[in-house]
Amino acid sequence: MYEPEVDDYVIWKRPNGDWEEGWVYFKGDPPVKKKGFLESPRYITIEVHVKDKPTCMYSSGQPMRHKKIHVLLLCNDCHWHELEYVKHRRTREIQHYSQYDDIAGNEEGVKSSSNRGMYKSQEGRLQDY
């Protein structure tokens, strides 16, 4: 049986003929069984649509940080056999620039000229919003 992973592109073909397709956006961990509690099913969410948010400001006067609205479809693990795997999008293994420094041999945090364009300070990024 296919086990979906985050960033897989899947097609959900249901027995009634309906089908949806999109990127796996979230995958829940296996539930912990606790005495006296109902067992909740494991699930994934499939991102079937993304659209821009209308421009507006927070009540504090700051601009919105999140620019998109994600439409997600919930799929419980009992329906994972109805999913068809299409592809997986490439994600960077390195999530943070500090990890890049460790791998590149730049433990002191000094940016070399080869990765100078890649580095962006946190302060500059926050001011862009």
C-alpha cells in the first residue's frame, strides 16, 4: 500500500467517481493510544488550490505576513489506498543558512564570496514585509 509523504503530488480517485489532485501539505503522526480516549484516525491534507489573500493590514498597522490562502482536503488513512502517486517535488535538504555554513566548512559564520548572494540577514527580511 502506498504511504503518502509531504510534498508528494497525488491524485485521489474515490469509488464514486470523484477525484481531486494536489500536493500533500501535511501528514499526521501515528496517534498515541491512551486508555479511556477514542482513537483518532491518521490523516493527510492535500492542497487542491492556492489563491492570493486580499491586501489588508493587521490592526497594529503592519502588513499581512502570509500572502496566500491554501484550500486543503482531508484524507484519512483508511482512504490512502485510493491515492495515486504522481511525483515528488524537490526540496532543499538544507533548511537554514547556518547549516549551510557547517557543511561548507564555514564554522565561524563568515560568509565567503561564493555564497554571499545566498545569505540574507533576518533583520532585512523582516523589514521587507
